[in-house]
Amino acid sequence: MRFRESVGRSIVIAGLANRRAGRIFGLENLPFMPNIPLAALVPPGLPAPDPTFADDWATAITTTIELMLVSAGIAVLIGVPTAFFVSQLRPNHWLVRTWTFFAFVTLAMPLILLAAAWESTAGKFGWLVTTMTGGNLGWVGWIHGMHGVALVSLATVWATRRISSVAIQQAALDFSPGQSWWRVRLPIALPWIIASAIGVMVLASTEMSVADLHSVRTVADQFYLFYSVDPNTTSVLVSTLVPMVVGGIPTFLWFWLQRRRWKVASNWDAEPVDVSSTTTDTASGGVRLIAMAVVIACTLLLILPLAGLIIQTGHAVEVVDGQRQATFRWQSSVRAIAEAPKLFREEIAWTIQLALFSVILSVPIAMSLARLARSSKPVGLVVDVLGTMLFLVPGPVIGMTVAAFFRLPFAGLDRLATHTLVPTLIAVGVRSVLVAYGILRNAYDGIDDATWQSGQMDGSVVWRWWHLEIPLLRRGLGVAALAVAIVSAGDVPAAMPVLPPGVTTTGTRLFGLLHSGARYQEASLAMVHTGIVILLCGAILAMRLHLRRSSKGVD
């Protein structure tokens, strides 16, 4: 009962902070406050609550579809041209390396953290412009879209660089470097580009923290606001079965039909094809200058919200003679960032523990599933179907399902729910395992059939796993571990219902600060989380360089 009351009260506070409490509840009396009518909680001047608002699933579904299209549209329209101009420069060009690093950082940032960065830049307390207002579908789509720009552009660059050198040289005989990229490389890499765009749409349709922050009511946000305390049959069916059936089955069928084409660029150990003789050297100086300018602009676009966080930590607005004056003090910024680790040390400690335990538990499970999928096509088909459909379940639904399981009247479940991270690891582990499985599934597909079949004759399963598969999957395992750490640490929707009492991660704390309008604490905590993400990205890039040098040394 205390759990229901605390969740319900948090929903009321979140609604009041969003200035739409008069219409976020579809009840005359709140179930956790039976003697207090909803109208008493509505500030004067706001419209009276609509009893049918919570059951208006048609509007929520329409808004979700619109958000998916806006997010994917921004990601593709910016991401693909960015990848083209990046491809016009050498892979080891300093601009390409800088853009790649910040693209990885943006992709690795949880969406609630990216929302905090843009809120500090263009929100109600932003230093740049004050345009990121509540109820703005465009801004929610922009945040999802910028996260998607990093995903789409990285996937496009990665796929177009790992096409057969024979195909690239053949295309160079018939087309110019630019035409070759658009007319040959892009169509071959199209499955990866569409897959990344689908990933953007999936996140937009199932993630609720950004939508809730900006008062945009998607299906996931509607379930979180109205039915997370007391779900009914309709809410569960709409929130779960609709995305699983309507989105999951077509997505899986497309993936399955395109699987052969995916193998064109599926070798994790392959280095980028050296095509300087057919592209970069023959490109005109003007094209290279334009490419450099565009890559710089795109890099600055990725850096802008990070700069907004730094500025917000020292940003102050004062009223002087009736006029607002904004100032920035470096001393205040340095002091706020320096004090953040001490101020949020408990949240940081819990986040690191959650990420580490998730890596330990999720990566072996994902690797086992990926190995089964590589060994048996029927098993792989089943895992792909179930995984694709399960990934489309919104985070709040997963979190509430796990919480309901640990409230069953069985010995030990209550203690696990209140004294351990086991329920939280299960809730965030659903997507963590699926993300790691997708990465390792592709890594296993990168092992050619001759090597795989010859390894089956050399020894036992354990011997093959240790001496053959692990060396070939080192890069995939590193990327999977990084992905699991980031996904588990930033999965706010799934983690909130199942965190034990007194446990708060940086993501859930940041979600609360964004609702309460704590500007400086919000920015400093976001800077700490961003620093953790940057360290993780730096570690994986350093490991990648080490593996590349070691492989060259062996050759």
C-alpha cells in the first residue's frame, strides 16, 4: 500500500510540475487519496479534469506515430548526409575522429540525460533560447532525432566502409566518388540504415521520460501516468500487444528477409576499406572543403547541448531595474561541477553498481542466445521473433510487471524487492540482454562458415568457445558490454517502479530534478553522468585501437 501511495503521489507532483495536472488524471477521486477530489489538486485557472482523458488511447496512439515519424525523419535527413560528407574525408582525419567520438557520446547518452542537456540549452531556464516548452511534439522529436542522428550516421558510415573493395573499385570505373557513394554504396548498406531508423522509431514509441518531461502523451507515457498504479486490461493490451503485433511482426519479417544483405557489412574484425585511390584523392579540393565545413557543423550540433550543460551550471538570471539580465560565472560553474560528485555520491555509486551487475548478468545470457542462434537457424528464428516483439514493450510496462511479480505472496520475494537490486536488474536486463544479443548476433554472423564448421571438428564446445569464438568476438563483446552498461544505467522507465526504498540512480534522480526545476543541481548531475559516459566511450575506443594494433602485430 505504501508503494502505491508513493507512486501515486509522485505522479501528482510530476503532473503539477508540468502544469497540466487538470487533465492528466481521468478520475474524479484519486485511488491513493480517496477523500480528496481531483479538482482540489488543480491550480486555479487550469481546465477541469476530463474523465475520459485517461481512456483516450486513439489520441495517444496518433501522437506516438507522429513522434516516431518526426524522430526518424530528423535522424535520416541529418544523419545520412552527414555520413556522406564524413565519407569524403580520410578515416583517420582529425575531424572524422572528433565527430566519431562525439557521435558515440551522444549515442551513449541516455535519453533523459540528452533531454537535460537540451533543457539546459533551450528550455525554460536555457541560456540560448527559450523555445523548448511543454506540449511541444517538435522538441520531443528533436531530442529523439538528435539521438537518432548519431545512430543513423554511425551505422551508415560503418556499413558503407565495409563493402567489398571489388564492388567499390568497379563502381569507381563508372561513377564519380560522390555518385559512387549514393548509387552503389548507399543501396548496398540500406538494410543497416533502415535498421537504425527503425531503432529510432522503437525508442520513440516505447520510452516515456522525454515525452513526460515535455507533456507529450504517447502510449508509454499514458500508461505511466494513469495506469502504473492500477493497470487494467485495456491499458495492458494497448501498451503491450499493439506495439508487439503491429510493430514487431513487420519489423522482424523485414529483418529476416534482409539478413543475407546484412552480411555484406557484418565483419566486426574488418578494417575500413582503403579506398583513398578511388575516392578521397580524386575528389576536388572544393568537395573536401565543403565536407570539412559540414562535418564541423554537425560536430558542433552534437557538442551544443553538452556546452549548454556547462554554461547552465554557472548561468544566473537577475532582475536589475525591472530588466532580466543573464550572466555566466566560471567560478560558479567550476564549483557546481566540483561539488556534484560529493552531492550525488550515493546516486553515482548505485548507478555504477547497477551497470556492472548488468554487464555481468546480461552479456553471458546474450552471448549464449547469440551462439544458439548461430548454431541453429530454427532457434535463431524463435529468438529473433520473441526478442523483436519483447523489445517493443514500453519500459513502464516491464517495470510494473516485475514489481507485480515480486509482490506475490511467496517467501523471500518481498525481501528481494526491498533489500536487493535483483528486481531492478531483471527490469533493466530485458532490454540490456536484447541490445547485447543484437550486437553479438551480428558478431557471430561475421564468423565465416568455413571457420565455424572447421572449429566444430577441433574440440569440445567449451574449447571452441574459449579458443575460437572469444578471440573473434573481442570487439563485439566490448561493444556489447558498453551498450549494456549504458542502457541499464539510463533505463529510467523500467527502473523507477522496482528500485528498492532509498535507492536512486543518476537517471531517476535527474528525472525528478527536471520535473522540479532544480536548474543547477540538474546541470551538475547531468555533467557527472556525461563524464561517466565519456569515460566509457574513451575506454571502448582505446580498447578498439589496442585490438587493431595487436592484430596488425600478429599479421
